[in-house]
Amino acid sequence: MKKTKLFLIIFLGFILSCQVDWIEKNEKLIENIERNSKLVKKIDTIENFINLKIQFLETDDKSKIEFKTGLGNVVKLDLKLYKNDSFIFAENSYSIEALKDKRKRNDDEPIGEIIEKNIYYKNKKSGVQKTRKIPFYNFDDIPNLKLELLKKEYEIIEIGEKGYLESEKSYNGLMSVIKKY
């Protein structure tokens, strides 16, 4: 019985360390791209009253697309997609989103959320999504809440092929915009 428990503890520790290893590898790849990438194309335009900024950066065999958009203080999205050869290995996003409920809110109810999301893919069928959110009650609170968000713990969930396909769709959509300009 003691041997079985010991084996289970060692086995679970091995499984967890393997999962951390590939996430750390992805984070190091991101650092490498951030440090060594060169700007290939930059788009800064306004479409339908919305600011769009897209940058495509590359290193030897890796690429990064940065996408920023916003409509005043109400909606903001910063999205980064990282690709190694033909595999998207990470997606990072930061958004300020107004809640879509049209009813009048009480003073103690939030009007929106600040959301940070980091997704790391092990392969095209599995990955991990780390998310943290903080509600806001007034647009003037946003600068201070950005700092508070950094203090919050991530909610971590495993994601599958559907998540990867969504990231791939975003990457391909942004690439088609880049090619258009």
C-alpha cells in the first residue's frame, strides 16, 4: 500500500513537471521572439470609426502578429499570436470590455471587465488557458485596476482542439488583412 501511494505521488509529480516544462518552453520562445524579432509590416488605419493597428514581426523561423483595436474607453483589445513554423504555440490578449446588458445598472454593479488571457498550446489538440479578470464600475477606475489585475491569481483551464482552431482562425484572418495592405 505504501509503495502504491509513493508511486502515485512520484507519477503525479512527473506529470505536473512535464506540463510545466512545455509551458516554460513556450514562454522562453515568446521572450526570444520579443527580443529578436524584426518588423516586417505595420498597418495603422481606421475602419468604421475603429482604430486598427497590426504589426507582423519575424525571427528566423518564428513569427508574431500584434493586433490592437479600440473604440474610446469602452472597448479595447490587444492580441498577440505567436507561431513557430506552422504551429501557433501561444496567444496572449488583454481587453477592456463593456458589459452588454442594456438595462440601467445600480451603482454597485460593474459596467465592464478588464481581462487578461494567456493561452499556451502543447500541440494542436491540447493547451492551457490562464485567465484573470477584474470588474470596473467607472471608466476612471481603469488605470488603477490594471495594477490590481496583476495581483490576481490566474484561473487555469485545459483547452482542446477547438481553442487551437479559434487561434488559427484569428492568425489566418489577421494574415489576410496584412496581405491586403
